[in-house]
Amino acid sequence: MKIRQFAIAALAVFLPMTLQPVLAATKLVTMYKYKGCECCEKWAKHLEALGFTVKTELRDDLTPVKQQAGVPQELGSCHTALIDGYAFEGHVPADLVAKVLKDKPKIAGLAVPGMPLGSPGMDVPSGQKQPYRVMAFSRNAAPTIYAQR
């Protein structure tokens, strides 16, 4: 436990001041995923490093979760996380999750479609990375580019 606390404190030094309040108030994340998907667990660890608490719910079919959260089918990925009324689909970087929770934009959530190499949880030993887009989505409008990595 002391190592985890040290890691979180060390991260706080390197985070922009605007993201540090997320560390002070731990947010509960409910992540819905398929049994046996390891990259989802790696993404959960990525969030936990910033002080989030991740509860995992295993499902045989994620379609109802995604539909209820308003995730467009074309933005689907391997897991869906719900936090404070927002949906985060796939391997969304934790700093962008924190930004949404801080800024509270009028969107349903963010998505990283597919499973791009180098996105959080999709790290590979070679360090190879694919450029990818983080998409913002809402129930009443077409998805828009929120960030590019």
C-alpha cells in the first residue's frame, strides 16, 4: 500500500495543477468488460495510478451498457467505464478523463475507438505507438474530435 501511495504522490508532482484535485477526491469508476480481457485491466491500473478506484463488472454482452450510456456503435471498444454520469469507451487517457470530470462539458462521454497500440492499456514491449483520436460523443450530435494522441 505504501508503494501505491508513493506512486500517486510522485505523479502529483508531475501533473498540471488543474488535474491535481482529482487526486484529492478519489472517483469511483465502474468498468464493464468481457471476462479475460487483459488490456482492460491494464487501463484500470492506468486510472488507479491517478487515484481513481475501479470496480470491474464482467458481462457476456456489453451492448446494453453501451446503449444506455449513449456510446455510438462506431466508437465501440473492449470496455465501457462509467464515472459521475459520463461514459468512457475504450482506452481513454486518464488525464482526459480527469479533464472531463473537472470541466463537466455537455457531452455523454469520450471514446477511443478500437484498441490502438500505445494507448493506455495497449502498451507493447517494443514501445510502438499508433496515432489515435479521442472522440467526444453526445446523444444529440455527431461525434467530434476531443484530442489527438
